[in-house]
Amino acid sequence: MPRVARAPSPARRCHRSLQRTGKAALALLVLLAILTACGRLPPPPVHPFLQEPFPEKLSDWHLFVGQSPRLQPNQRVIPYDLNTPLFSDYASKYRFVWMPPGTSASYRDDGVFDFPVGTVLAKSFAFPVDGNPGKNEERLIETRLLVHSKTGWIGLPYIWNESQTEAHLDLAPDPVPIRYTDSAGTRHDFTYFIPNANECKQCHENNHAVLPIGPKGRNLNKNFVYADGPANQLAYWTKFGYLQRAPAADQAPKVAAWNDPDAGTLDARARAYLDNNCAHCHQPGGTAGYTGIDLRVTDTGLRTFGVCKSPNSSGRVGTLSYDLVPGHPEQSILLARMTSIRPKEMMPQIGRSVVHEEGVALIRDWIQAMPVDDAACARNPSHPVPGARSRKPGL
Ligand code: HEC
Ligand code: HEC
């Protein structure tokens, strides 16, 4: 009897077609993996999010394509560095910029560039892994994003997980214990405080608007070693199409590298340090603008640096009377506050837990080297005037 081929049951049919689809999908995946590995298919481009809800995972932005041994930027994401950075408890920092295709920033001589809507600036913080001094192995702690939305800049803190596979958006992150021995044999053991999303404003706000701080001509005017070789950052951004109207590097302003005696005089390096560690708050419109001291490098008169100025606010330290006494670091409140780690006394009062010994040494040398005029402060009209304390605007 001829065997009649029985029609497969619907369930069996479905199973077979699933098997076929599964095989096809698998083949497609293998092909994709091979193509990607061969560099034929670029990773998906950066995905900017310009309004809430912001993604919970950093990887959803596609800013990075890997993080071993360092964060590997996606296409059009450019790493950059500053002549003199902000000190943050000796953390290593990795900065990147991305702008939407077809857009660019406008150069400005004295301030932060004018960035197009859609720009994403990223800054990651890492510390050495404990137990491997000198091995250069690091643990990522956080990646901060500044995103230029249609209504202004927004700060987003992403915190890396233990396994270093992902960073998650956490608007109020927990402090992180940091312990390691550096290559010089010094033991570091402290609590690292990650600012919450509101605290970004304490440093990044000027006249109540959040702004980037670092990307200014004077900070970026230096060489960076890119994947395709070293180049001046202003020239590289211009060539890449990220910057318009920037002057040639030798015509553009440049601050000294604070820790390189060949890069500038003691005065130039000290001012560069104060510019990038203090002036974001201590300038007109900044959150400490009301104290009356302006620590920007562009400010020419030393008077605004607090010479013989009595602090306005809660700024008094012990029996010291003046912010800066030329020739007398030990009498200068500015230095005392940099050397302190006491709340309400330390400067900056946020963003660090430990003293920046090398930064303190630089500012000490700078004040020490100023011409001494012991009668200067006594003659100074900004002597304390009873009842004349300045107040925060609006208070
Ligand atoms: C203690 C002050 C301070 C706080 C608090 C702070 N920042 Fe910054 N930030 C700076 C300074 C100064 C720079 C530039 C210098 C540097 O990068 O070393 C900077 C740079 C950045 C950059 C690189 C682009 C730029 O503006 O230069 C990003 C991104 C950033 N911060 C995001 C954030 C976010 C998000 C928060 C809040 C979670 C935050 N920051 C909190 C001071 C601060
Ligand atoms: C996050 C913002 C911020 C940063 C960054 C910052 N400060 Fe301040 N600073 C303040 C505020 C606010 C005050 C006023 C309240 C007080 O005295 O504590 C102040 C006050 C001072 C005073 C007293 C000024 C006066 O005449 O009343 C000195 C001196 C000072 N800071 C030095 C520094 C130095 C040096 C740095 C950098 C190493 C620095 N600050 C960084 C916010 C900041």
C-alpha cells in the first residue's frame, strides 16, 4: 500500500518554519558579526536624546564602542584634553565631544564655544584598580554628560557598575569608597562624592544658565595624540568640521599647563590653575560671583584675586583677615581654604574630598613670590567695614 504522506500537523509546520527562520536569523547574525569584525559595518551612530525621558543606560547613547583598556569612542566622537584641568581627588578624566552631522561650534576668544543644539559633551572619571600599582589598570566610576537640548544644557550623571559593563543614570548617586596605592607607593583611602544632578549647577551655572566650562580656546590650544597622530586640538576640531572661525593655534590664546614649569611662569601657571579650579564659581554671574573675587585668568588686576580683601561672607578662617596677603601664604585665606577639607571652609566646597597637595604648593609659591608690602593691607580701602557685608543677590 502506497504510504500516503500525511500532511504535517499545524504545530509541526510551525515548528519547522521556526527552525528555518531560526537558521536564517542565525546565519544573518553570523554574517553581521563577520562584517562588523571586518570593519565593513560601522557601529550604530550616536543617538542623542534631547528631552526627557533620558535613557537609563549610557550605552543607549552609542557614544562608546568599548571600554577596554580605555573608553573607545564611536565615530564622530572626538576625545579632547585641557591645558590645565580641574582637580578631582586625583581621578583620571576622559573627555569627549560629539555634534550632530552638519553642525559645528562657533569659536569665541574669551569664553566657552557656542555649541549647536544636539551637542553631547562627556567626561568620565576613573581611579586605579587596587593592588596593581603602576599597572595602569583603572576602574571607571562615572560618566557625566552635558547635553545641549533646545531649552538649554542638561547635566546627567551615569554611574558605572562593578563589572564595568554599563553605566546607569542615577540622579542622586551614592558616595564611592576609593582605595589604591599609586606608583609612588602612596596609599589613597577616601570617600569619593559624585555630585548629584542638581549639584552640577553649583559649578556649571552662570547667570542661572547651565553652561560647559572647559571647551574654550585657551584650554584646548594644545596638542592631542589622536588615533591618527598628534595634532593641535583647535586645528583638528576645525578640520573635522566641529569648529568655525578659530584662529590659527599660534594666534589663539593659551593657558599654561599648571604643572609644567616649561609651559609658563609661576604667575601664568598659578592663574591657569585658579582659572580652571575656581573661576567657574568665582566670576561675575557665577555662584560665588557675589563674593567679589574674580579668579579668571583673563582678569588682569590682582586686586580681584582678593589681595588685601576681607572676606564678605562666611569666608573667614581662624584669625586670618584677608583673602590674599602678598608674600604671606600663611596669612592668606585663599590658600587656607584650599588646604582645608572641613565643610564650609574648604575650597572648592564641592567636587573634592582630599587636598590637592601639588596645587596647594603651586599657589603657596605664587603668593610667596609676590612683592611684599606689609603696610599694603592696612592701607587697603577694602578693610572690613562693620555692617557692610555684601549679600547674595536676591537674598
Ligand atoms: C566642583 C565643580 C563641578 C561640579 C560639581 C560639576 N562640574 Fe562638570 N566640570 C567642572 C569643570 C571645572 C569642568 C572643566 C574642567 C575639566 O574638565 O577638568 C567640568 C567639565 C565637565 C564636562 C566636560 C565639558 C565641560 O563643561 O568642560 C562635563 C560633561 C561635565 N563637567 C558634566 C558635569 C555634570 C553632569 C555634573 C553634575 C553631575 C558636573 N559636571 C558637576 C566643574 C564641575
Ligand atoms: C562650587 C563653587 C565654588 C568653587 C569651585 C570655588 N569656590 Fe570659593 N567660594 C564659593 C562660595 C559660594 C563662597 C562664599 C561662601 C563662603 O565663603 O564659603 C566662596 C568663598 C571663597 C573665598 C572667600 C571670598 C570672600 O572674599 O568672601 C575664597 C578666598 C575662595 N572662595 C577661594 C576659592 C578658591 C581658591 C577656589 C579654587 C581652588 C574656590 N574658591 C573654588 C564657591 C566656590
